[in-house]
Amino acid sequence: MKRSFEAIVVGAGPAGATAALTLARAGVDVALVERGAHPGEKNMFGGVLHRMPALERVFPDFWDRAPLQRHLVKKVLTFMTPGRSLNLEYETESFDRAPYNGYTVFRPHFDRWLAGEAARAGATLLTRCTVEGVVREGGKVAGITVLRGAGELRAPVVIAADGVLSFTAASAGLRRPRFDPGQLGLGVKALLELPKEVIDDRFGLVRDQGASREFVGSSSGVRGGGFLYTNYDSLSAGMVLHLDSLRRSGRTPYDLFNAFLAQPQVAKLVRGARLLEYSAHLIPEGGYRMMPELCGDGILVAGDAAAFCYAKGPNLEGINLAAQSGACAAEAVLEARQAGDWSARRLAGYRRRLEATFVLQDLRTFHRAGELLEIDRLYGDYPELICDFMDRMYRIDGAPKQSLLKMGLAMARKKVGTANLVRDGWTTWSTI
Amino acid sequence: MINVDDLLDYTSFTVDREAHIVLDPAHCAACSHRYCTTTCPARCYAWSEKDRKMSFVHDGCLECGTCYAVCDSHAFARWRYPRGGFGVSYRMT
């Protein structure tokens, strides 16, 4: 096996494959190193692939080429308490035509396709290679070591795109050796098989239209929420749980997940489904505050490894940031290659490129959004309050009605207190 | 709906004989919380109060990283991903 390349990318996920694809297309001799038997084998996510500007630039007909499930036309946010829920549903015809706004996908299919495109463009795809760490030479990163078998691979520059735990970035001294559970989420997911027609009926869809449903107040008081996404003939059902809140609760993720699936509003959507697969992964929710050093001498960090994930806003985004960061990393490498200089100073063009895109701009805009999600009332009191209000508004029982605004305020004061209301209102205002 | 005891029936694994995670049992015995036992989504960790011993089974490990992040007792003599081609093998997800 060949042992030296012009560049090595660790991890054939969306960040790594996009980086390798960009480099290969520019004629760089690049190795794309993956620990799975094929790209995507180790990768899971909730299920929604948002619009991918970085990939649409490479593939103008992205939606015709990539292995996608359904395109999303409907987004529903549900505030839920046991037995009651308020749905905010947004559906637009404009999401029903290209360029689509998002899709559901299976990672073992999607990642495999993208890495395959990188290989077709000339990248050397090496699977079944678990990277142990980086090789240094004169203080600079000069390659990687692979666990057992393959040994050492050399290149003047390495892109670490090996996911949230990134042992590559850790061995290069770019990320902190310990993680803060307060900055991590745990995603658990079940893939549930249902006939396409049943999914279309239950979610109000036709053709290959898809729906995304997210649930607040469905996590038994633990910070987090549930989700249901429609694939072609299966549902992705799961939860994202704040790891610090989960560990302190003493509850197990699968018990919380089962409780979510058992709530009547969810149970009737998944009724009769057959469990096909169960998966789990950590999510780098800390965003801007969790970011490692983005580059060192001979190394760049991209995707989840760089905590380019933003789970705090109205959308749960990650893969779009990963692909964009992979493209930026590759461009910085091309620039450094032209100058023949692999120093951190030269590679810093990577950060400038990220700053110019939504990746770092969004992460910065929402860098305090985590504070909003630390309000425990969000997972119990507020969904209850919202449902209490809706109940009072709609219930016809012969009792005289009150003015809605007055009633709402009085209920809110009683449930959470004026001081908390003001405080939470201010947090919301100043963080999102 | 999810019963982690049946995990191996619906999620595929290529199990390596050698465990990719190795515990130093003395650290687990001294740990005050043993968060790994409740937070692991595959229930790979089990604490026996009677034997004062932590058991870890790597067969159904989803390689999610939770134990690595919640353990603050330095209990891992080794924590790495399985060698290439081994471990969990997602088909769809």
C-alpha cells in the first residue's frame, strides 16, 4: 500500500468526504481514511439533511444524484405534556420544488455516496482504518498512525474530520483532553418501518414529500426533546438528551425514549411500525464555546470534530456545517499548497473562510442560545402552561370566558411566577 | 418498544474478540456516581453491589462516546474505537 500522500483526511463523513472531493478535483493526491467497512457504517444522525450549499456548488443537480429519502415540505413544532399538545405547523409549497430546503436521508447510504464521489474524483479511499493519532516531525503534523495493520501514513497536511470525539485533533493537542457533559447531547434513535401509504396518510403527505416533527416537553423533565422524521417507507424516531441533565436525572435514555413513544400523540403516529435499527451518538452541542483550535502546523479540524454543530436554534443543523467546513478546509489546503507552506499561520486561511460563511456566523449569532435551553421550565412548566391556556381557550363548559390576554398572563404568573417570566423572557430575547 | 436486551437482534455488529474499551475496576469501585450505568444507551455497563464490581460488555457497544464523556473517575485503561471493520455496523439509520 502507498504510504505517502499530499494530504490525508481522517473520517469519511460529510466534512471529510467534501474536503477530499474538493482536493481531489483540484488534482491533489489525497487519502480519505475511514474506520468503517464502508463510509457511513459508523454514522448516525437524527435524520434531516438541511440544504447543502457547499455540495450544490459541486453538484448543481444534487437532489437528482444523492441518495435521498423525502424532501421536507412540512415542519411541525409540538409543545407537549402527557396527553395534550399544541402543534405549530408550517407548510410551504416553495419547499416542494428544487432547490429543496432539506431532506431525510440514511447516513450509511448518503455518506457512502459522497465518499464514492470523492474516490471517483481521484481520492484514495482507505476503509477499515482506525486512526490512532498523528505523527509529528519537527513539531509539525506529518501524518497519521493507523491501528494495527496499515501502520503509518504520511502527508504534509492532515484534515481531522473524525467526529465529535476526534482523537486525531486530541493527539495533535488541538482539543481539550476532557469533555464537559454540559456541552454534549446524546441522540438515540429508532428506525421504524411503515408502509409509504400509511406514512403519507398519517403525516398528510403525497409523492416524496416529507415532514419533520419536533417535540418539546416530551422528555420527562430531562432537558431535551423528541423527533419524528419521515423517510420513504420508515420513520426516524428519536430523542436528543442533554448529557449533563440526563446523567443527573438517573434515568436511562431508552426508558425516556420509550416513554416518549408511548405518549398517545406519538403512539398513534408510530402504531404498527416494526423496529429496524437502533442507534445512538454524542452531539457536540457546545458550539462556539466548545470549538477546539481549528488549525495547527500541518493540521486542520472540520465538522463535528470542530464542534460545528448547532442544535440550539429552530433547526438542528450539523451536516450542512460539516460539508461547508470541509470545503473551506480544502480551499485553505490548496492555498497553502500553492505557497508550499503548511504552517498554522498559512493554514489560518481556513478560519477566515469559515468566518465568511454561515458556519462561524451562525455559531456566533447563537453562541448564547444554550442558556435558553438551560431553563428547565422549558421542558415541563411552559409546555403545561401552553396546553392549560389552549384548554381554557377552547373548552366549552358553560363557565363565562375571560379576556384571553388577561387570562394568559394570570395563568403564567401563577404557574411560573412574575420574576421567572421576566427572567426567561429576557434570556429568550438576548439569546436567540 | 425499545428493549436494549434485544439490541443485537436489530442492530448489526461485527464483534471483535478483543474489547476496544478496557476498565480499571478499582476506579469503578471508588466512583461515587457510576453515571455510565444509566447513561449508556446500549446498557453495556452493569454494577454489581454484591461483588462491588463493574462489568462491561463490548459486544453491543454503539460507539456513541457517552461513557467516555461522563466518566470522571479515569476508569479507562483503554478507550478507543474498534479496529477497522469491527464494531457496530449501521445499515440505514
